[in-house]
Amino acid sequence: MKFRDWKIWLKSKHWTLKWFIILVLLRPIIDNLFFLKNISPFLSPLYWVGILTPVLVIISLIKNPKPIQTNLDKYFKIWSVFIFIGIFFVILGDPLTMESLEFLLKLSIPIYLYFFARIFIQNKQDLDGFLTTFLYSGVFVAVILLYELVINPIRLVESRGMDRIQGSFGDVVSYGIYLTFCFLIATYFYFSRKREVPQFKRLRTVLIIGFLCVLTLINIHHVASYTIFFGLLLLFLVFNFKSNKGAALVLSFMIFLIFYFFAQPIIEEKVAPLLATDIEVYEGEQDSDRLMHGRVGRWSHMVDIFSNENIFAQFFGYPSTLKYSYSFVGVGSHNDFIRILFLSGYFGLFYYLVVLVIFYQRLKKLIGSTKYLTYGTLGILILYSISITPTYYPPFMYIVMVVFAFVALPKQLQQ
């Protein structure tokens, strides 16, 4: 979407929807003020956004017409019930504290964002407008990245013997999320705008963002982000072969040359140290609990605790024990499927998987660029869910729930 068209689209939105566009645009700046929460919650824009977002969502749901219900909405509502049961017990176990309020807002993010996105996304133009907004927000992330690389790192965090740049974000994953989704969006527009924009200009945008992604990856040293970026690159090439074999061959040759001349030292210096422990496990030099930087051991320990609880807690979530559960339902599990299991029990995890399956069944009916976008979104969600908790990150959920809402639209509105 051209900037002129984006401005027209923005102005056309009622304030009950426009606030979300502004929030997405400013979110990277807000996230870089993360450190203020350590001074005072009242000084932190993150807390204010966390409180105001669900309030504005409720107002938006009241003021705007309800969308036509689909099977995806139906099962999302069922999943929501089990999520709220888990949240209820989290609050009951630690009532009237700042921590329980914070978890109430964070744990419910996917729920209220999905139902807001269902009224926000009415057609493909709304989807393209939102994706353009996210791409514009990524400009700030790119500026911060270049500042850290060229002038001076804002913050370095040591992990596995390597220094990671983190900016003023809460963790390095934020860099990975923004740049990964910006690459997905740029490649989506490469396909969707082929009749409007010359191929050279579309490819130039993809190459610039791709280059920034590679710079990010080799400086945040995050295995999941490496995996997802190269997965997206492969998906991009596959869809290119379907739509334009000539362009796909040229791109493949360019990527091959880049890898041939530059990849080996990068892999040896930047990637191999991240996998050293896993390789030692496979060679029998380390215990299997050390896999994935010790995550497998953590999962095994936490699942054992969960499995030894009563049947009600296993089916409705660990918080129903009224024990201290923040480490189970927050980022501590380092796996979103396990986190959702702990929060909402077997019932909650089952219906979450049903939602993903229905999403997949609906996206298969799409064609062209939107099919590429939805495949990429689902892939990013699932792959990140293995080692982090993406449904806990608002910027991640902004784009995922918007794409989910688009897939839930009737077919005639997706063109």
C-alpha cells in the first residue's frame, strides 16, 4: 500500500479503530521505554498501554457492528473460556496485587486482540493497511539496530559466551519478532503488488529488509529466529517458483552465491557456538536435559510437577491449585504449548490446537499472496512457540490475531 493510500485508509477509520493503528505504529518506541517500569509503574508507558488497550477494545466492541460468526470464532470462544478459568485462579491465588493485575492483562492478550481484530479487519484493504503500518513501525527498530551496530550498543547481554545486542527492549526476542515479521510482510507485498509495482522495486525492498534481518540475526544470536528466517526464505522461494520461475531461479542463484562466499565464517563464528551443547548431547557427552540450552530439562521438571497435581488441576490448569503459579503460566516455561497447558489444562491446550487446525484448514482455501502470508504467520507462531512464549508478546499478537481475523472473513471479503 502506497503512503498516500495508507493515509486515506487511516483517515477513514473511526477513532474506536484508529487508536489501534497508532498503537502499532508507536509500539517499538513504547517497548524501548521498558526500563521505566523499574523506576515506577506510573512512569511506564507499557503499563498504561497494557491497561488502556483492553478498555479501548471493550469500547470498540460495543460501538462497532458484530462480524458474521464462523467456526474459527466458535472454537476461539471455547478456548477463551478455559483461558479465563485459568486467569481467574491466578488472581484468586494472589488477589489485589500489581503482579496479578499484570498477569491478568498479559495472559488475556490473545483473547481480546482476536475479537477486536474481527471488527477491525473487514476486508483485504484493512489487512494491507495494517501490514503497512507494522512495516512503518519497523523503521524505528531498524534505526535502533543500525545505531547499535554503527555507533554504540545500547545494551549487551551475555548468553552462551556471546554478546547479544538488545537495545532498550525487554529481551532480544523483540528484535527477532519485528524483523522477522517485517520480512514476511515485505515478501507478501512482493507477491501482492506484482501488477502495481515493477519487480525491481519490489525485490529491492525485500533485499534491504532481508539484509537488515541478517544483521539482526548475527547480533542477537537467537536460534529460533535463525530457524524462522531461513524457513521464511525457503517459503518465499517455493512461492516464487509457483508464480515466476525465472525470478525464482535468479533469486536462488543470488542466495547460493551469498551463502557460498559469506556463510561459512558466519556459521562457524555465530551459529555453531549456539548449537555446541546440543551437538554434545547427540554425541553422548551431555545429558539429554541439556538440549535446547537446558529447556528440555526445564520442561521435564515442570511437566512432572504438573502431572502430579490433582485431576481438576490437570484438566483446568495449574493455577486451580492456588499455589504460586507465575513461573508456570508466564515466560518461565520457554514453550508456549506447555505454558498454555499449565494455564488452562488439557482442555485449554486441546482447544488451542483445534483453533490452529481450523486456521490451517481455512488458509488452504486462500490463493496467491494471502496464502503465502498465512502460511508464514502460522509457521512463525508454531516455531517460536517451541522455545519462547509468543502469545505473551503484544506486538507478536497484533499481527498474528489480525491475520487470524482475516482468515475468519467470508471468502468474498478476502479478495
